[in-house]
Amino acid sequence: MTVESPCVGVCRLGARYCEGCFRTIREIGGWSSLTADEKRAVLALLPARRLQQGGA
């Protein structure tokens, strides 16, 4: 099963995370080499990061 990238085309890096998808630069750069389970683990982190950064 393919795990889609959370990229939304707003590629601006803030202090820690991309302002569009809330991934780190390492997570973005390594996305294609992650396993499906690793991708799902990253995706699970994103809602909390969004809230931490003041996003909805």
C-alpha cells in the first residue's frame, strides 16, 4: 500500500518544520526512502506539530 506525501505545495521551512506539511527537512528529504510504516509514523506526528505551531 502506498502512503501519500502530506505535501500541500506550501514549501517554506520555519524554525523546525515546513509551514505547509509540518515535516522536518530530514523527513521531507528522506520521504521516498522510508517504509510505509515509517511514513505512517511521521504522519501520526503531524497533527500535534500543526497544533503546536498554531495551525488549525
